[in-house]
Amino acid sequence: LHQPMYYLLSLLAFWDLILSSSVVPKALSIFWFDDVDISFGGCVTQLFFMPFTFSVESGILLAMAFDRYVAICYPLTYTTILNHDAIGKIGGAVVIRSFAAVFPIVFLVKRLPFCQTNIAHTFCEHIGLAKQACADITINIWYGIFVPLLSVMLDMVTIVISYGLILRAVFKLPSRDAQMKALSTCGPHVYVILMFYLPGVFTVIIQRFG
């Protein structure tokens, strides 16, 4: 289990646990005990960790797509390109990128004066909290759109391009068995991508325009 894909899967599982831990405990306390109160600090913590961990996981999925691309298109140099150092650098770059993109949201929210205290969601989300303010939130709205477009959407486009190149390489293989074997290594990853992005994109659309 020392292949790069398993390291990436471990990272994905770790950050998925962080993502769940930032929301699920409070959501369960709301549903089970009707504990609907949350401090402003706790709310800000949630609205940071939700997009931060989502962006990190998106970057890891992109790294996994790159892993499949190298494994299928350049199998002879796979272990040279994706060694332990490369995986560590990729993981570090993903975390730094996500932190730099999401952390300004904390300051954008803290600068606002609030005149309402009820959030119609089970967790604190940037725009959902900003809408409770008594001030202009145009910057918050545009930043809330700008960050996903530059990080998550860019990841999605790059993943699609990677799989386009993978399919082109697969269909050039001489035998059908080789083609099916290559595609079978990508199937679980594609399923994870769809299960990750579709609910996330739907949530962003509802929060921004619903």
C-alpha cells in the first residue's frame, strides 16, 4: 500500500474527516437536542473550515487525476515522477493554496455589523452569515463567487482535461483487454469525483442564488 494513490486516498480521508467534524457535531446537536445557538466565534470557525477543507479535497482529487494520467500515459516513469517527495510537495501546495484563498473570508465577515441573528441553515456559511449584516455585502458576494471559480472550478476543468488525455491514451492501446484494465483503474476515482463535486456545486448555487 505504498503507491502514491494510497497516500492520496489517505489524505482525502483525513480531510474528509476534518470537513465532517466541522459541521456534523453541531448539526446533530440541533436535530437531537434542539440546541440552535452557536457563538460568533464558532460560526466563523465553521464558515472557514467548510470551504477550506472542501478546497483541499478538491486539490487532492486533482492530484489523483494527475496520478492516473501519469500511471496510464507514462507508466515507465510513474515511480520517478510521483515519488514520496512529490506527493508531500503536492499535499503542502494544496493546503497552502486553500488557506490563502479562504482565510480572507474571516476578515470579510468580521468587518460587518450584524442586525440579525437567525441563520436558516444547519451550519454557518459565508454568504448565509453575511446576509444577516446591516451593511453592503457586495465584496463578500463577489469574493464568495471568485474563490470557487479560481480554485474548485479550475480543479474541475483540469480534471476533465486530464481524463480527456487519459481516454485518448487508453483508446490507442492495442487490445480491448488492456483498454478495459486501464479504464477500471479510473472508475472508482471518477465515482468519487462525481459524489464530491455534484453536491458541493449544488450547495454553492443554492447559497448564492437561492
